[in-house]
Amino acid sequence: MYQIDVSAGKINYTQRNNEIDPMNACGPTSIVMAVSYIPELWKAFTNSPYFEKYNTFPQEEDRFHAALMDWKLNPEVHADLVSGLNMWVGYDADVFSTSVPLVDVINDLRKGLPVVMSGTFPGFPTRMASPYNHIVCVVGAEWLEKADMDSYPPINWIVDDPFGNTMDNWRGSGNNVLIPHELFNMWMKICENKDSKWAHRFQIKYQRSLVWYLKSFLIWLRETISKLLKNNDT
Ligand SMILES: [Ca+2]
Ligand SMILES: [Ca+2]
């Protein structure tokens, strides 16, 4: 098999050990995991004043989740995940659409960019009573022959699933789960529609706005003053 894997050599994230609402943290965990796989975007994420502001949480996905809640954004709503990440990094890093062709997802992977996607999973190999709406980070694809790598569809998609192994009812690690194309296409929203999928795609060329810098300065000022006051107290 010949693979593209944009997560190769990178740390895998699980939502199960999160401090904030782990059962419903697939969105923030998948977004932060994807961001961590893109060096330029990770730099923008960790340089943000919010990264320090929420540093009482050791895990980056909890920091992001806490910020979403402070900003009254719903971590299970795609538009809110987009607003949250873009506010955090200061530019339009996350572009969400409900009509992304899977060919475009492959093209992003070829450029080294993961894609965060949403699906309705019936449960595999054991079907669950009700399907599970879930968000995962798509990190690659694989083909049988090297010469096939330019073609579509791939044999398998490679997914970093924050909840666990998608192909074993989420038991065990969700790192680099191989999902056959037919199942992937059926489970990803819009389900059973070959052309349109829900996907967060990431942009790395950025221009932060003056407003963002001003906000960042105010956060820094507030944090610095509160630290100074604390030091004076002790
Ligand atoms: Ca975690
Ligand atoms: Ca991985």
C-alpha cells in the first residue's frame, strides 16, 4: 500500500482524557489536532495570547474548548468551531463548507493539510441502536500501487478519530484508522452523496487584522496586571 499521511510522526489526540466534557469534545479535539499537524498554523495557534490565557489547562484542546464556552460558542456547531478558531488565531484559518468534493479533500492532503469532517456513524462492526454524530480529523489516504496515487478514489481513507478506533466500535486507539472508501463515503456527511461533504479546510497564508492585535494587547495587559497584583498580595 502507498499512503499519504499528514499526521506521520505527530502526536495523536484523544478526547477521552479531556478535562472539559470529554464525551462531547470531538469538535474541539479534532480541530486542535488538525491545527497541530500544520506547522505554520500551529505557530499561529500557540503564539496567540489565548494560548497563555487558558494555560491552567495542560491540554491544548481543553484550552480551546474553554475559550469557546467563554465566547458563548457551541463546540458541537460547525459555524461556532470556525468562529472560535479564527478568533483564536486572528485570521480566517478555518473555512467550513457543506459541499466539499472528496477530490478536494485528497488535494488538501496532498498539500500536507488535514481536513476535519463530520459524519453519521452507524457503528462498526456492531451497529448501534442509534447512529453517532461525530467529528474526526482526516489525515490521509492509501492506494494499492504507487502509480494509482494520482487517481480517485483511494482504497482506504486514514482518519485520526479522537474517540477511538472507528472500525472497532471505538475500542482502542483512534490513531490512523483505515476506513474503506465505500464506508467512508457512506458515513461522511452528506451521507451517501458522492459529491458533497461537510468539511473544515485550513488556510495557512495569513494576515492578522489590527483589531485582533489590539484585542491581544488588551488580553496581555489584563493578564500582566492581574499577575502583578497577585505577586503584590503574596
Ligand atoms: Ca485529550
Ligand atoms: Ca495519526
